Amino acid sequence: MDTISQLYFEETMEQLENAEGCLNEMQQFFQPAHVDRLFRYIHSVKGSSDMMGFSEVKDLSHVLEDLLSQAREGKKTLTGELMDVCYQSVDTLIHMVENRKQDVHGSASVRLISESRNLIQQLQQISEESSFEMSVLREPVTFPEEPHASAAPVSISLPDPAAIKPPAPPAEVLLPDISSETSSPASNPLPIPVPVPVHRYYVRMLLSPDNPMTAVTRFLILKRLDENGVVIYTHPSRELIEAMTELPVSQNLQDANGALTFLNPHEMVFLYRSNLSRDHLSRELDVGYVEDHFVIDLGKTYQEYRMTKDDRAFFKYYFNEYARILSSLEQLTRQSRHGQQATPGPHWQKIHYSLIKISSRIIQLPSNERYHQWINAHQLAKDFFELETTANQPKTPALITYLKTLLMHAATDAWRLVKNEVVIKHLHLEEKQHVLLSLQNLSLELNPDLHQVLLVDVSAKNRLLESEVKSILSIFQTLKEKQIRPLLIHDGKNRLRIDQGTEPLPLKSLFVQYQYEHQLLEKALLQLCHHPFFPETEGGVS
Amino acid sequence: MRILICDDHDASRIVLSKYLARYGTCTLVDNGAEAISLYAESQQSDEPFQLVCIDILMPQMDGFNTLRSIRELEKVFSPKDTDKLKVIMVTALDDTDNIHQAYSLGCDAYLMKPYTLQQVDDTLKSLGLIT
């Protein structure tokens, strides 16, 4: 046992014994100071157990502490039944710490923990009970001169962060004829400042087609997300998911709002705010029957995570080398399968060279947080390989399979890095740039496999002519055939005015106005989600 | 009584089903995802499952994740506390952390492998499923 755990056991046992003594004293002569002392003991037990990772001790002491803090504030009186529960809890805590000290496993542990769950339930029940009658009973027991005795017996419950959802940011739409004031800052006065989750994600997942209960999987995913953050948008709609009805394939594609026609019936889309990291979120989404998913960090994709030309060149190179490695591995597997001795031969050498080549190029990548995970995966494969190269043993099929798995991990990561990057294409138009020409060129370049959303920033322009808008619409029509979703975005500073002539122009659903750059992507995606692919009828803006 | 047994190991799945066959009809699955969908299906049928036995160490979706999902679904299907589904974790893991995690995710009993017929009976009795 190391010194830290030794210290922990000594200290915690002492505190728990003190707590027990405190309870004994309270039985004989009640004093509010006892509650304070008891509270402090339990509080420090909670803290130290949490630090040691003994979560069962932490959980019970946490609930007990909650109850004691209510007693301290005068909302509960420690009498009769409540005292019994406190005794039992402290007793169980002592047992649990003893168990940890002697490293007891098995059925003894099971018994103790199931007991502690019961106690936790009891304690929680008592905590939730209304305490008005109690407060009357309390008067003769406590000392009137105690300053906190006069505290009103109104329970102040902390707001459940999940219950208060910041309203979804309205997708401000720049109507064709708006030329005066643009928008008010999105100030949503909340009664209590709730920490807004920091990360913003765009999550898209493909569910497995052979899932017998797709609706259930959808529901579970939504619940998981709700637990850890705020879901701003879902597709299919929240009502449909919560009703847990199986969606027929055809209806799914063209739902009542006519939205999201580009989605496959087994896909789900979320806009999501959370404090979870991207990796953690990916893990959280694993509820079975999910074929694939990707998570785009909206805060980062656009600003930091922009691949440069060099990065692209690197990954192209990487995948080429990787193909070579794989074919060499294939040869090795065949050799070992045919009973030949697969000693380090030319193939082994080739793989080694390829790995070294890749590693030497990794240095050229910008030291970006984004690449860490992938670089680690690659480095692991390389280290493993080099270890095996020096060990002069025959290479078994199992070893080769393991190596393949390691490399596969790295390659999957790399693939994701490249893939996630190009879903959104962002084009910023300069002031004098000709809208039509640049758009026409772009629409030829775009590849529907790589790009799914095209954002055209027209902030630098201060005027669009009717004829231009018409042409934009026709270009967007070709994009629609390619299944790429276009949007015009504008920061509202130059007061974009659309010269609409006599006809109203069908641009409403294609315009997004943003105020701060960091909101841009989220707003754009929201807009895409709330509006059909493309205005169906010309002049259909009401 | 309908019983759902979820274990990726063939032998232990069959042994448990033999033990439990005296008390009800057993449905056997070998992964968590399937268990969840079967559970959801049964909730919409006339005779829902009353008991689910889940192994913890399973490939892809582990027992904790399965248990958590089932409890989440239960809140929707049967919000009343009365006929709550009983969940037994059947596993060879015996350390306190795992036991605690299982209980905090809402399992009703924890059965450690290897178990005897007597232990299975005792567990069911403690859950009030048999007398």
C-alpha cells in the first residue's frame, strides 16, 4: 500500500469514527454545532474518497452530506428515523472503507453496495420530503440565539441545468427588401446565469439498415445527447423520435416540413451544444446498430481546422504509402499461411521504409491539436513495428493481423480528418469579384462526394442585382442536382440590398445573416435544416 | 414470466437459460444492441419481459451500456414504479468498482460467475420474482 492510500485510510477511518461519536453525543444532547461537525467530517470523507476513486464511498457520503447541509440550514431535524438512517449510513461507510482497505471483492462487496443503494434511496427520499412540519418541531430543540435558525424553511433547489435550455438562436433571415437596421444582438435574458456549454457540434450518423428497431436506437441517441448538453436541432424531428414510431422509408425522406431532402432514411442529424470533448461524444453515441458517424466541431472546423494545400498533399502521400504497406502485409500474410517462414524479408523492409517515410513527413504538418490523435495512432504502429523488427523471431499470422489492425486505426483516423474537413466548403467573395463567374467556376469544381454544403459569403458586396440573383438561382439549381446545399451568408455590415425590380425574389431560405464569425456555421446549418432544399416555386416568398 | 438473457459466451448463456427455464420462457441473445431492441419490442407486446440478465464483458456494446439504455427506455415505456423490470448483472467481474457501477446504473442484483443453482434461486427470491 502506498503512502497516499495509507494516509487516506487512516484519516478517513478517524473521521468516520469521529462522525459516529458525534452521532452518539447528539443522541444524548442535541446541539446545532454537532450537525456542523458531522457535516464537515462527511464532507471531507466525500472529497478524499472521490480523489482516491472510491466512488461507492463518495456516492453515499455525498447524499448524506446533502441531507446534513439541509439540517444545518434548519430545513430538517435530526430526530428518530433520520438519526437511524444517519447511523446506518456512517456504519456502511465504515464497512466500505474497511473493504477497500482489505481489498475485499465478491459477494461481500455486492451485499454492501446493494445496502448502500438502499440507504441512498432512503436519504434522497428524506431530502425531498417537504419540511414544513419539521421546521415547527425544530424550534424547541435548537437554540434560538443561533443566527441561522431563523432561516426561512423554503427549500432552494438549484436549477436543473438540463431544464433550462437557452432558446435556439434564431436563424436571422435577410429578406430581400431589408435595407435599414439589420438585427438586434441575440440577447436572451435568462433569470439565472446558466453556464452555456462551450462546444458546438454538427453530428451526423448513419444507422445500420438491418436494425430491427431503428426507432429505439434513435430515441436512445437523443436521450444520451440530452443528458450531456443541449440539442438545438434534430432530424428526424424530436416529436417523431420521442413517439418512437418506425418511420416508413418514403415518408422519412419528405417529411411534413419538406426539409432535409438530402438525407438518407437511415441518417440522423443533430446540432448540439455540450461540454463533452469530441472523442467523448463519439463514445457516448455508441448505442449499437450505428454504422458510422461523424462529429464536426463547429467552433473549430471553420477557423482552425482548415487544411492547407500542404496538408492535403501530405495526406495524399500518406494514403499512397499506406496502400503499399497494405499490399506488402498481404504478401506477408500469404507467406505465413503457406507455412513458409515469414522472417523479416523484403516485404518487411518495404513496410518499414514506408513507415519511416511517413514519419519523416509528419514533422512538416503544423503542430495542430487536431492531428494529435492520428499521429499517436501512427506512432504506435511504427513503434510496434520497430520492436518486432529488432526481435529476431518468425512473424506469426496473429502478429501480422495485429499490425494490420494498428495501421488500420491510424488510417481510419486520417480518413476522418480528411473527410470531415471537406463537408463544408466556404467561399468568401471579395468586393469587386464577379459573383456569377466565381460561382460558375466553383459549381464545376465541387465534388458531391467531398462537399455537401457550400457557403458563399457575400458580406463584401453591398448590392445584388435582380439579374444576378436569377443567375445565382440557376447555378444553385445545378448544385441541387449534385446534391450540394448552397447558402448565401452575409454579416449585415454593408447592408446588403437586393434590387428586386418588380418581382419578389425567392431567396429567403437561402440567406443567412450572421453577426459573429463563430456563430456562422451553426446558423447556416440551422437554416439548411429548417428550410427545404430549394424554393420550389419562383417568387414564393410571402 | 418472460426472461431475456444477454451474454456473448455460448456456454454461460445456455447454462443460465437451463437454470431459469423452470421459472419462465427464456430468450437468448449474444449482444447488447439486440437485447435492447428485443426489450423495446416486448414492451409493446402483450407480455413484456420481467427479468433481464446481462453479462458485463461483451464485445462492442458492454453490459453497462446495455443496462443504461434499457433503464432509459424504461422511463418512457413504463413510467410507473410498480412493475419495474428486474435486471441482474451476471458476470465474473468481482471488484468493487464494477459492482458499484452496476448498482449505480440501476441493476437490481449482481450474480457472480461461477454461480450455483441455489444462488440463482436466492437472487430471484430476493427480487420477489419467485416464492
